[in-house]
Amino acid sequence: MSIIEVSHLTKDYGHGRGVFDVSIDVAKGECYGFLGPNGAGKTTTIRHLMGFSKPQKGTTSILGKKCWSNAAKLQRTIGYLPGEIALPPGITGTEFLKMMEQMRGIKNDAYCKMLLEKFELDPNIGTKQMSLGVKRKLAVVTAFMHDPDILILDEPTSGLDPIMQQIFIDYIISEKKRGKTIFLSSHIFHEVDETCDRIAIIKDGEIVSHFVADDLKKRSDKVYRVTFKDMGSYEKFTQLPYRFASRNPGKLRARVHVEDKNMNQLISDITKLQVSDFHEIPFTLEDYFMQFYKEDRIFEGVK
Ligand SMILES: Nc1ncnc2c1ncn2[C@@H]1O[C@H](COP(=O)(O)OP(=O)(O)OP(=O)(O)O)[C@@H](O)[C@H]1O
Ligand SMILES: [Mg+2]
């Protein structure tokens, strides 16, 4: 059974803005990544999952319950980390944590203490005096301090320094091992790469790709970079019927897509030419993602 389900969700804000016919399902114990550029529709989708917004069309449900009609209960139980943190002024972090604890009616002092230590947060200062990073850490502890089974995270590591980002990623991996179900939006490829089992890419409010993370790593189509010693060799090679990722006559270099099964052909072709360098370019989630932004050009996302 899906724990988190977005089914044909549409929210049209006009002028092509919003989300359109978005469907996602997250199974128990799964970490699902939601990637997309600024304004793609990540927060809009997440706000519908948290029951803050009512779908125009379609539904969002968690544990089989509609998010909009069960918003209050879901908001108390889910571990939600918003993209933008708004803390009430005039109180300390400790007071804020206490307030959230009372609002939820769930207390887990030991877990809260563990989180404060893990994220190196001293909450005994006023919310107004907090730096961006401290605010983010407070939001992280607030979201998780009741040890929720379901985590919904909107760009969770933005505002955290690289060491804290890694601590956060390790925490997510360990929570996944404890059976938590996690949905996270992000711009940060390595964060998604390290944590997510499945990934959807959203662009202009529509899902443009969804896939199993491991499938991308096990691709049989690879990119190779070949550099030649002379222009004659470069020209002969670039006239062959390969699918070129890029061609650079100035550097006598070409990048070419080759299926594993055609590897012998590539080697046989280049051994007839004067080659100075040849190697595989690892294909990453970032490369894959960038393709959707360079559809009109020859893809040169690989360096
Ligand atoms: N309440 C609203 N009224 C009108 N337009 C909105 C509203 N909320 C979001 N939008 C628009 O919908 C689109 C999607 O916004 P959304 O905040 O979901 O993007 P996002 O993927 O979270 O982007 P970011 O990475 O910048 O956080 C944007 O064009 C945004 O301007
Ligand atoms: Mg957002």
C-alpha cells in the first residue's frame, strides 16, 4: 500500500503556473526524491500533501486519508520541514520546541535531546537572534522531535553548511533503515543521489521523468570522451554515425554516447585513428536532470 499518494493533482494559478496532473506514490520505508528547478511546483505539491491547500483536481492522501479533510491530524503527526522557516518572535528556541510539543501532544525528550546533540543546536537563544543556519537546525529538530514515521521535507538542507548537510543526509539514511517513509524535495543532486530509492523530476508543474535511482546508475548507455592527435583523425571520427554528446574541433575532442553492446565497434573505430586520450565520463543524476533544460541544444551537460 502507498503511504503517500498524489493522484492527478492539479492546481492552476494561471499564466502556466502551478501543478498539472501530478501523480506520485511512495511505499512504506521508501525515500522518494522530488527534483525540480525554482518555480517547478515542488512546494505547491508538498503544501497539498500537508493539507494547507485544497486540490482543484485530483487528490493527495497519506495512509489512505485525504490530506485536505484530515489536515489537522496529519500536521500533528507527520515530520514536516517547510521550505521557508517562519518562527514566532519574542521567544527562545527552547520555548518554541515546548510549544510545538504541546501542540502535537506527543513528547519524546530522549529523541529531542539526541537531535539537539546531533545537529549541534543550543536552542537557548531568542528566535530573532538566530542565524539562518540556526533557524534551519531548529526547524529540523522541530520536524523530527516526535520521531514521526512519515517525513515530508521541502529542500531540507538549504541554509545548512556542508558538514551539517552531510550530518543531515546520514540522519535520513539511518531513519530510512528504521523503516521511515520519506518524501523530499531538493535541488541538490548528491543529497537525492545518496538518500532516494525513486526520483521524480518536475518541470513547469508537470512530472517529466520518474525512475528508480539504481537504474540510472546501471545505465547501459555511457558517454566516452575521445581526444585526437590531429584534425584528420578528429574529422574522420566525427563523421561516423555515432550519437555525439558534443564536438569540439578546437580541442580535437568529441563526446559520444555508446551502448555497452557497441563498445567493440567504438574501440575498433578509434584504433584506426590517432588518439591521445580516451575515457568514460561518469553519468550522474545531475547530468540526467540537466538534459531537461537543454532539450533544444546538443546536450553538453557532461564535463
Ligand atoms: N499562492 C500562489 N499564488 C499564485 N502563484 C503561486 C502560488 N504559489 C505558487 N505559485 C506559483 O506556482 C509555481 C510553482 O511554485 P512552487 O513554490 O511550488 O515552486 P518550487 O518548485 O517549490 O520552487 P523553489 O525551488 O523556488 O522553492 C511558481 O510559478 C509560483 O510562482
Ligand atoms: Mg519551493
